[in-house]
Amino acid sequence: MSGSSRDRESPHFYIVILHAGAVLKDFMPYPAPDGVAAQDGEKAFRAAHTLKGVCLNLGFTELYKVSAELTEVLRGRETAGSDELYAQVKEQYTTLTDAIRELAGN
């Protein structure tokens, strides 16, 4: 077995990978404040939709749920009524990234 395949069998490997992503601003492109604040529905929709897909693929259930709701609100590219869900997405994103950092020991 090669070193790289052994590494991928270690739970620590995945924590390190998630931590690396969690500290990068663009890893989870939750709708940028400028997209919502500027009422840029297209930008906000694309970001929410991308986040929804990432969360679904990685099994981030709670963040997936709120990002899916936000995606549907923004589907018509209108930002009206998205503020509360956007706040929930940011809250879940922060909870998730804080947990990843804690698991990584930072």
C-alpha cells in the first residue's frame, strides 16, 4: 500500500483537508455580503447554489438545509426576503468551520 493511500484511510487526513478549506475564504462560497447587500440576485443565487452542492457532497447536513432554502428563495434572482436565511447560512457556516478548526486542533 502506498503512503498516499494509507494517508487517505486516516480520519486525521480528512480533518486536515477540511481545516485547510475552512481557513480559505473561498472554500465555502456562501453568498458574499456584497451580493445580498447590493441586491445582486444572480451572484447571490450562484453562491447559494454552489454552497448547497458542496454541502450535499460533503455531508454537511445542517448547512445544506439552510443553503437549499436560500437557493430556492433566490432562484428568481430576487434578494427580497433572503436576509433571514442568509443570516442562518452564515451562522451554520461559522458553526461548521469552528468545529473543523477544533477537530484540527486550532
